[in-house]
Amino acid sequence: MLVADIMTTPARSIRPEATLAQAIALLGGAGLSALPVVDRDDRVVGIISEGDVLRQTLPQDPRAHLRLTPAASREEPLVGELMTADASCATAREDASEVALTLSRRGWKSMPVTDEEGRLLGMVSRSDFLRALALTDEVLVDAVHDAFTQAGHPEWHADVHGGHVTVSPPGDGMDTAAKAIAATVAGVRSVRVGQDG
């Protein structure tokens, strides 16, 4: 499956000239872990995350200290000063399995999705992957059959158990094609042909 099959769109974003308070309001208000930072042409120039926000000095509570705490600065930092520049982005046509590995290996919760010019299309998150994997077998059977029908082969059949698809041999040397089509369906975990063993 491709990133485009599971990404969340449209994605919320913020501009570099926005304030930290605006970023906090967007992140906290929408329950997001990160926001893409975009320029005037909607190209991703960075990302601001919960971690970037939490790295800022929060006011200390005098009740937790035996001394007076200094007053916080009134100057509000801008997103462009706090963001991680050159954010890693996925593309909509990228293999979702590769992006899932990147999120897992890097410990990231989400990633911006862009077109070939770097313009923001959406966001893909761990939650998007889990939602795709949580589809019921009945939903996946219908989706695989729809994919076969769109490919001009409504006669092909598939069984699904736990997200794993078994394609009945279509004959005429079309096993590889049937497997490839079934593998494009969001939520499919693996595909085999009946006689694969």
C-alpha cells in the first residue's frame, strides 16, 4: 500500500512567523504531536513538535522551590526559531511499509507527506498505520474484490484471515498480478497464492 492510501488529509500546518503560543494552541487544541511548518507556497520548510515546545523554558512554580523564580520573558519566540528545519518528509507515492519502518526506527509519531515539489499534502502517523491494520477481514475481502474488479478481473477470489490474503490461483500465469493487486489494498498485511505453501 502507498502512503496516499492511509495518510490524513488535509493536514494542519503553521507558518514560520507564527508564535510559540499559536503553535501550542494548534498542537494542544487538535491533539497533534507535530505540525509541518510551511512557507507561502505551502512547501514544507520544517516541523515543530511537542518536544520542540517542551524544550522551551516553562515558568517554574514557586511552590516547588524555596526561592523566588525569575519572571518569564515577555518576548514570544517564533515557530521559525524553534522548528526543526529540513524536516524528513514522505511522498504520497512512497511505499507505506518503508515509512512505517522510518517512524519506528526514528521514534517519530508522524511525518509530513508532500508532492514532488515539497508542497504539503497531508500527514501520516503511527495511528494511520494502526487504523489500516485494524480493518476487519470482511472489509478487506470486499476491498480486495473491488481492486480485482477495477483491474478487470472480477472472477478472481481471495480469502482473508487476520489481514493475510490468500488469492485463489487465477490461472493463465496471472498469479503474480493477482498478488500485486491485492497487496495494494490498505490494511492487507501479506498476500500469497493458494498453492504457495
